[in-house]
Amino acid sequence: MSCPPSPLIENYLRETDFWHVANIGRGCKLDPKLISAFIERWRLETHTFHLPYGECTITLKDLQLQLGLLVDRSVLIRSVQFADWGAICYDLFGAILDNI
């Protein structure tokens, strides 16, 4: 992201402890060749990177340490085809947004 998240969602991001995640990488230049090299070495069937010196997996603990994510709470996952988004927002965040 080159600019900060919208002020309209800042409070929601802070309440869910995701504010710092939304700001990760601001001002950092990504190396497209390095990203391409990792993508080419990713093996979906084993969820690992196959590198010249062996396999490498990114674990939840890695994300916790590198990104500062909290991993000691309930996980937010949901597969939704058709839904009442207001109800989903209320279930997950305890609030209903004015504009979904």
C-alpha cells in the first residue's frame, strides 16, 4: 500500500488489532524478481518453497513474529456465497457498517 488505509475503516482495524497489519510495507519497495522466484518455487500440494538448499515452510509462528499478528484468539474464517453482510459484520466485529 502506498497510502494509509481509509479513515473510514481505521477504528475497525484498530479494534480488531489489524491496524499495524494494514500499514505493513508502506514505503518499502518490493523486488518483482525476488517475488517471482519465490512464486516459481512454491509447491501448492505441500505448502512449501522448494529452494536449492531444501524445503522451507512459512508457519503461523513466523507470521506472528514477523508481522506482529496475534494468534491467541479465535480465527476469522468463513466461506460465503450469498449472505446478509450486515449480520456477518455484526457477528465478527460487533458493529454494522453504514456502507458495505
